[in-house]
Amino acid sequence: MFKKPVRVKSNNLVKGSERKNVKDLFCKKFHNFPENEVNNLLNNKKEALNCIKLVTHDNETLQVYCLQKQPVFFIVKDVLIPTIFLLWKFADLIPCITVHSQVMTYIKSGADLMIPGLVTPPAQSGLPKYGNISRDSLVYINLTTNKAAVAVGSACLSSFDMERAGGKGKCVTVHHFYGDSLCGVDGYSVTSIPSLGPPEWLVLKNYDSDFPALGGSQSMKMNQAEDLSNKEVSVASTNDVCLTVEQQETDDVSCMEKSDINMDELLYRCFLSSIKYSKTITLPILTSNFYKLQMLPSCPPGVMLDIKKTSYKKLKTFLDEMCKEGLITIKEIKKGVEAITNINKEHPKFNEFYLEPNLRPRSNSTEETNKNKTTVTESYLITENVLPLFQPDGYRKGDLVEGSNIRKIITSYIKNNNCQVADNGRLVRPNTEALRKICKTENSVTWEEMFEKVCDSMKNCFKVNVGNDEVINKGKVSPIVMNVSMRSGNKKVTIIDNLEAFGINIGDFAKECQHGVAASTSITPKPPGKKYDQLLVQGNQVIFVYNLLTEKYKIPKKYIQGLEKAPKKKK
């Protein structure tokens, strides 16, 4: 539901009179939830409750309720669904299902949860294999390593039906997962998943039952050791409390010292540090971007620059002063839009300013590169026809094989079955039934023809890795295409297709284009004949988009088309 970007229709603060209706709706859905917890959650007027109306990529309108800028539940077709953030606090709100961490790769790709992906308690535990779930009831998904919720959905089958399904079929329709568009809706902050430990039934509880061979005496020793460790934990926890109090006092003192910082001096220091030591600054740069992307990251650790607390009050006033001093040159590129076009590196103040290497702004380019590095691997899915060729290497039907590995596996199969022509090493004779089905001939073929016929008998797909995230797309690789067209008023626009195929959040990309070139953008959900949403940027912005894709998102250049549409340089 939230895998693709959503459009915010409105964001309004819920009034006190409306909170009661929201509370009643919540209590009606979760009638077993303690009333005092509901009051603490929804009747606390100190915490802002917002109602955001969203439009999904399927043009479905829904309401999301956020507490302190964090989504807690949303309503779709009069059904109230809790978010993972609410379930981190109240895990008993709805039943849970446990999966291995690898299953989340498929859920993040847009797949629903299948029965083979479930991890069930052993029969010796005495727990029901598939819990006590009714059909169409809400459930959340957690991992074997952490019982915190990572996804929320509706059960397609009851627990009884899951047992009768024989380990096949879909069991949960996923509505929302960690990292989707709902998590950071309207620019709200996204917190990391808390570490709550594995589910209780995965933790060993009793040595006598889990390890009967140890015997009673060993169990008694273990119990004594456990009692001793409990006492040590008690002492340690007391010491931790004392340390926490001392640490809090130290932090309070440091905060008082930081409050005495001269904001004018800090502003001047951050400015000079940015123009002299920043490794990511490129000219021209919009003044607003210079402040957000260069000056703020140049602040010393633990200190926050606030332009309103300086004597200048506004960024424009300060930069105009720096321009008068001759440190920078500012030009108005559009009405009301200014950019720094030059830095005077011969200025005495530029040369006199010095910071120790450990105090200089650190470039996160390496970290960002690893985080956003995109790799595209063209792969193939094993089908029934080619399965006999891959079975000796342990592959099954539906497994993913990279293109580079296919040659090795086919070569090994041909040599093991003596299919290579003895007189001519360049030819292969389809001696086996599997090769004859693939080649559809008994005559000899070249090695390249054999590889092509095997690949043609398989299903194309490609795997996109963005940092630690992995997205698998069916079909051949669709490159990112940039086109420039004319609209009403003889105005040029840049149209970008297939961004989402490479794991790029089109909403975030649109905002980067807005800030980078000071141009408006719009997103068209799946235009006719297109598989993904389409981004439109005002003006011919081909060069900016190309640089953004290659430098920040690290998209390989061979998967980007349309650079020739860039504006020609004037002679």
C-alpha cells in the first residue's frame, strides 16, 4: 500500500473536540485495550495529534493519525490499522507472526507473506503451530532475532486453514512495513527499530526440558548460578542508576556551557569553515542550500547554529555582509533566488582562518557512497526446461542465477556429459534430452548459440542493490530515460522515467530537484504504457538529473539514457 510514494492532500491538527471521536473509534476496534493506556495515548493534550490525508499511487484516499510527528495508526475503508511504531510500544495489541530476516527482502519488494516463510514453534513447546488467528484479522510480522514489529497486514487464512494448506499459499496481505512511504510521511522523522530481543518461545527457558541429558544435579547448579547472576544484575542495575544520574548532571552542565556560545562567532566560524574546508561544495550553489548543506554540518559536535539568535537575524543579511567584504560573490539567478557564484580564496581572512584537522567538517562522501551505492545485476529465473542443467549444482526451479554464473554452469554440464564435438571444440552437440528440448535440434551448435538458447528458455529479471536494501524486478532492465518536451507557453520540461526500478524514492528525488535547480516538480502515477511513476521537472534539467543520478545515487552510466537532450553550450 505504501511501497510507492504517496501524495499528501492535507495535514491538520486534531482539535480537542475531535480527539474524543478518534478515541471512541480506537476503543471500538481494540476493545480489550486498557482505558488508561488509551487516555495516555490519545487524550494527552501536550502531545500534538495530526490527521494527514494521503492519496496512494492507486488513487486511494486514507487518513493517517500522527502523534508527535510519528504515524500511530491509519484508516482505510473504515478499518483502523496500527503502524509498527505503535506496536513497538503495545505489542499485545494484535497477534504476531515470526519470519526470518531474509523474508523482509521480498516484503520490501512489494510481496505478501507466504506460508513457507513462517517460522513456527516446535511441537515440544506445546504452543499452537500457527497461533490463534482468525481470517481477515490484523497481524504484525516480527523477526527471529527481534520481536519488534517490522510489518503489519491482514491474515488471508485462519490458523486452522493454515494447517490444512499443507505449507503452501499466501497467509498475510501486507499493508505497511518499516521503510515504506508511511514511515517518513510529509517529512516526519523515522526512528530505528528498537532491539527487544527474540520472541519468548525461541529462548531456552528450562535446562531439564531442553537438555534432559544434563540431569538434576547439573540443573541445580545452573539454577544456583542463575540466582547468583540475578544478584549481580541487581547490584549492576543499582550502579547503572547512579551512573545515569551522574551522567545527567554532567550533560546538564555541558548544556549550560553550550548556551553561553556566541552565535555571531559560531556563524562566522561555520561560514569560513564551509568555504575553506568543505569537500562537497560546488559552485554555483543556492544560498539556502549553502546554509543547510554546508554551514550547518560545519558546526562543532553537540552545538547547533541558529541564525535567528545572531545579530544578523536573517541569512541574506549575513551573506550580503560577506559579499561586501569580498569573501564571496552572489548573483540573483531568478527573481528572489540567489546563488553564490565565486569564493575569493585570495582574501586575507580566508587565508588567515585555520582549523585543526580533527575540527574540520568531515566529509561523509564515503559513508554516503556506501549507503547509496547502487549495483544492478542482470539475472535469470530457472524454468522447468532448463532445470536439469542446473540441478547438479543444487539449484531449484524459480531460483535466481546471475548471468555471469550461467556460462560456468552450462560449460560444466556440457563437459560432464561429453557434449562437446571432439573434432571441433567450438561446437556443442545436444546429446542429452534437456539440451535437445532447449535447442530444438539434434545438429551441432556453437557455444554462443547454446548460451543464447539457454538464456532464452529462462525468465529475465534484474536485482538492484541500494546499500543494504535489495529489490528484484521481473523482465529486462529498463534504463532511466530522460526526455525534454515542450509544454504550453513554449516552456521546456524534463521528464524522467523508471526511477523506481532502481530503488529510488521518487518523492525524495523530486524534492532534491526542487532544491537543486529551484524548479517545480510533479509526479504522474503510472502513465499509460509505463510500468513506474513518472517525474516531471520544469526546464531542461538533464545535466542536473544526470549528475544527481551518477554522483549521489551511483547509478551506472549505461543504465541512464537521454544525456544528448542536454542544452548545448553557447559558443
